[in-house]
Amino acid sequence: MIDQVTIHQLELFLVAAKLKNFSRAADQMAISQPAFSAQIIKLEKILGTPLFERIGRKIELTETGLTFESYVQNSLSTLREGKQALDDMAKKFIGTLRIGASTTIANYVLPVVLGKYRKAYPECKVKMMVNNTGHIEQALLRSEIDMGLVEGPIQNVKRIASYLYKKDELVVVFSSKHRWRNKTKLTMEEIQKEPLIIRERGSGTRKVFTDIMDKDHAPLNIAMELGNTEAIKKSAEANIGVAVISSSSIAREIKDKTLKFARIVDHPIERRLSLILLEKKYISNPLKAFIKILDPEEKPVVKQD
């Protein structure tokens, strides 16, 4: 009976498991909800077990569904790699490159790289997931993306290979109307007393900064936690508080003189931007080409054709 299972049904199953809602999953897969539900019911009959619990409009994976999910993820990932390997054998640069990037990299570093890539390889499609470092790491482990570019340290070092992309500096930013507007250096004590606008938990930017402050036992006066750099910059411009963000994200504001920045005395905050791949990941021609354009300081080991 298992030979009756289709790849399409498995793809529908994974989308439903992720979104926990048949209607939203059907919309994402561009089919009607009745057709979507019918395929899931057919899959459950073939397997002889319910995969989802229906709780009103919401759905949850059953215990057997949870077990099946990891096998489906691995199987579809292997099939995609197999298809890409066949394309690579024919020296084709086609397919879809799935990239995950944390917010600062996605907004301020990647646009130029993606422009060069699309110009050089117009037949390759690019899908990009933007989220914090923790989410990008988990997406890589679930094979939802082919590679990640992140700002924070990786937790699952046994399954993920991390390479230095480049170094980035974090600076203290504040409104051009702030009393610090003429300062270029600040002490830890000064920063501790000031209302701080900071990224959400799970953000690489936040972790690098708070780790340094924790080492010096310096408590923070956190006034706001925001989910993206643009919101933080706007809040700092409005003089609601000060923030610690990437120097690469404030070029426009410095030029327009709406923000000023300073470094912390004796504590330059330099962080590692990392390119991450699953260990022993097959690197397709499109991914090889992207990494070449990206030009990381540490190059992943890629087998030559």
C-alpha cells in the first residue's frame, strides 16, 4: 500500500504540519481546501493511522504524525538533492536556491549579492526566509533551507557546519538630538543608566551584546524589545532610547544625520557573521555559485567536479 503514497501528498502533509491549519495550507499550495483535505485523508487511509487531530479549525499532529514528519522531511530533502545532482551532472544551473538569513544580513548585506546572482544565473530561482538566528538554525535542521547566514552563535554544532562569512561591528546609536550627540565613545556605566531599545530574544545581535554585558555584571535598563532593526532605528531617531545595532545598518541615517553612533570604551563589539550548512550537505551547482559570489572569508569545502 505504501507505493500508493505520492510526493504531492507528502508535501501537503508537511505544509499542514507547519501551519496547523488546512485552510491556510491549501492557500499556500494553491489548491482548494476540500481537495487538500481529501489528499490528507487518503494519505491517512494508506498509512492506516490518523496523522492529525482536528480541533475546530486548528489541527495538531498526532504522535504517529510527529514520528512520520521527520521521515518525510528527510525523504523529500533527499529527493530534492537527487534531482539537483542530476541537473548538476548535465552542468545546468537551474532549480530553486533556498536561503535563510537573519534580519540585518537580509536587509543590509544580501540585496547586492542577490542582484549579482540573479544577473549571472537568471534561470535559478531564489527563496529567502528572514528570521532571527534561532529560527534559521531550526529551518536548516528541518531541511527547509539549503544554507543560512546568521549573526549569532549556533547551538547544534554536531549537525551544522559554520564558516566565517565576515566580521561585523555593533555600535551604540542614538538620536542626533540626544545629549550624547557629540560623543564618540561611551562607558558601560553610561549605557546602563540609559533606556535601551533592544532586539527580541533569539536575535544574534541581542545575544552578542548581552553576553558582553553579563561578563561585566552590568544590568541593563531595557525600555523596549522590538522585532526588527528598522523599528529600532525609528525609535532611536524619535529619542525614545538608545540602541545597539550593526554599523552596516545605519549608513543612510548617518548620511541624513538623523542618528549618531558611538563605541563602548575598551569594549569594541565585533561579532561573527556565519555561513551555515548541514554537515555533509550536498552542495549543488546553484549553491556553489551563490557561495562564490558571496565570497565568505572561510570557504566551505566543496568537492570539485
